[in-house]
Amino acid sequence: MWHSRAYIGVFFPCKEEARCNRMTRIRQIIRAKFRVVILMSVFLLLLAGVSAAYELSIYAPMNVQRGMPLVVNGTSNLPAGISVDVILSRSEYTTEEIARETVTLQGPKEFNVVFDTQELSKGQYKVEVPGVQGYAFLGDSTTIRVVQIIDRTDELTIKSPRTQEMDGSLELRGIIPHMRNSGIQVQVIGPENEVVFGPEYIATQYDGSFSKEIRIDEPGTYEASFTDTKGYIGTYPFEVTPKFEPTPIPTTPEPRMVAVTATAHSSNDGPAYFVVTGGSGKAKISTSAGIDWVVEYTDARGAIQKINNKGQIDPEEFTIDSGGETIYLKVYPYRFSDEGEVTIFAEGADRVGVATEVPPAFAATATPTPKAPLPGLLALLAVLALGLRRGFR
């Protein structure tokens, strides 16, 4: 009788029952050993996978106010010296990478990176650590965090100028409509990253307005940050410029005119004549004091001008535009009874001297006829009246 046994889809004909049973047992032993080999292979593969897998997790806040730093902390058991990238991306309808920081893991394998949010708009972002070539992360790893950037700057309006001239104080004025009759916390950071003011609360008025003068010592960029009961609102830069100092316009001092002088004896019967020469502009002429002098000179048209504005105490003074021409002067006392030395001072002239002859311009008036003093005229009238009285006797 023929018997058959099937093993893994193969049929074996058997002529004897005992022989077939023996072959069946052999086949069962082979199957058991084959299963052991498969299980050991799977176990070794799993063991190799576990030995090559690592953990890495990052942690970030769910919400960050715009302008505040976004701090991402991380832990990993990757070998020291391995570098990982931490990527900040805009994550809304599309993904747009904003910034990337590379960290090289060190001893404790803890790391952190900081992203600046000052220039970010409000919305949804994500921080992510992409895979590291040659290393697999276990299922407990967290390599992506979603972060909301919150912007509250539209809740506060700055009224004071953002550019101010240095005068010893920084003017802060603004309004927060929802903070009526309350207060807002202010902190000011100076140009050297030093705290200039606060954090300190400033009272708000009935309409939410506030005002504060902050003492400062130098020009530069100052950053004022504002916080209310809901949290951080925003940071606003103020530029303080140096105080404007007008540059003095250099002026050329007028040349100091040195007076040249000449002295001569003068009386009504014998006037003194002077000659002023040199100088292309104006010449300032003055006499000595002590006697009431009369000065005559010829102008550009040849007409004789008479100067007698002062009395006995003050000297006569006048200015002549010589135009480079020679000037002739005639000086005599106002009173008949006066005579003496007269000195002529000429500023702006090269030379002044005493004329040895009567200048042609004064030839027709060589003997002046000045006004007679009033007391002499009265004495003359008295003599005439006395003579007439005797003639009628």
C-alpha cells in the first residue's frame, strides 16, 4: 500500500507505514528547529534596533508675547559631539522656515536655544529638530512643538515723540484704552543695556492715558517695555539725539583803526588847517576837548560842511568817506575869546598833518566871521547907547 505525507506543500510517497512515520518525525524536528532559527533572528534584529535607537525631546512654551525671547530647551542621549539643528518655522497654511540654530551636544546632553521674536508677526509657529543621519529616535521622543506668537502692541498707542533731543529726560506718553484709572508697569533699558527705570507701575488716567519723565544721562537708543495684568504688551524704542549746538560762524574781526594825530595853535584870527591823506574808506575825525571847536571840511562835491555839535567839554566827532582823496580841515574856536592848541585825531587815515598854507578850498574864508557871543553884543549896544545919550545933551 502506498501512503503519502504532505510537508510544506510537498508530497512524499511512502510504501510502508513505519517508514512514513519515521519520516514524519524527522520533518517535525526540522520544522521546530527552523522556527527557533527564525525567532532568534527576529530577536537579534530587534536587539540591534534597540541598541541603535536614541531619545531626544524639546520643550517650548505654548504662547510667547511678540518681542519676548522664545526659549527652547532640549534633552538627548545622543553621543557627545553630535550636532543637531533646531528650526523655527511659520506654520499656518504653509510652512516657512524663519531661523535655524545648530547645537553641538556636550556632557549632560542638555541644550537650549533662544529665538528673537521682535520682528515676528503674531500667528502659529513651530520649533522642530529634524532627524540626525545615522541615528533613530525612540517613540517617546518629542521633536516638534507648536508655539503661538501673541502680539498686543496694537493695544497701546505711544503719544510722545519716538525721536527726542537730549535734555536730561526721556518723555513717555501714551494711552491704553482698557486700562482706565489703573496702572501699567514700565521698564526702560538704556544704550548700554542697563536698567534706567523700573520695573515700576505708572498710574493711568480716566481715559487710560499715562505720562512719565524718565531721567537719562546720555543720548542713544532707549527701549521702554510695557506690561499689564494680562502680561507683556510690547517694547518700544526711543532715539535720543545729542542736543543741537549751532556751529558758530567764524567772523573776521574788523581791523582796529589806529588814529594818526597832528596838533596846531588855533584862534578866530588864526584858524588851524590840517591835511588828512591816505585810506580808501571812511575816516573818523575827532578833535581834542577843552575848547568848543568848530570844524569845517569840503565834501565830495566841494561844498564846505561845518561841524559844531559838541560844547567845551566833549570833542567834535564826525566821519568822512574820503574815497582815497585828500581831506582838508579848518579848525577854530567857537568863542572869540578862546584860543589854544587843538589836536586832530584821524582813524582810518594814513597820515594827518598841519597845512603850511591856507588850502584853496578855504581861501575865500581865510578870515572867518563866527557868531559873536551874546555878552559882547550886549556890551557893544551899551556903549552905543551911552554915546547917543551924551550927544543929545
